[in-house]
Amino acid sequence: ELKLGVRVAGDAIRLTVQDTGRGMGKEVAARLFVPFLTRRPGGTGLGMALVRRTVEAHGGSVRVRSTVGQGTRVEIHLPVWAGEKN
């Protein structure tokens, strides 16, 4: 099961992606953002590294919580855009 969420909290937007998959241990989660490191056959190991780089380039942050056998939750916090409105 995959759940997606969006919430505005003050001057930030929180995007969440949560699954009920197999989860990951602390040792894997600690290396989640290392480029070219993958556990999947045929994977590039760039997905989460690019997510973090893109989010941080926009002034945000990424937090991951995972429990083996219960799934993973990824939270992306981004500042609300204060540019001109059309």
C-alpha cells in the first residue's frame, strides 16, 4: 500500500510518501542518499540522492523513517514559494 500526502504548515509544505513494504534497517537507511549505492538489480542508486539534492537546492529537507517489516515514510519539507502571483 502506498499513501501520498500534502500539507501546508505555516511557511512550509510537507510532502509525504509512505508505504507498507519491507522497510529497511538502520545500516541501509544511513546510506540511503549515497550516489550509486543500490540494493535493486539493475538499479542506478541515484533516485534518493537526486531527490535530496533537488529538495535541498530549493531550500528544503528530506527525512526518512523506516522499520523492517513495516514500511518506510519519506517526508519532504519545502518552503512556500514567495514569488509573484499571476
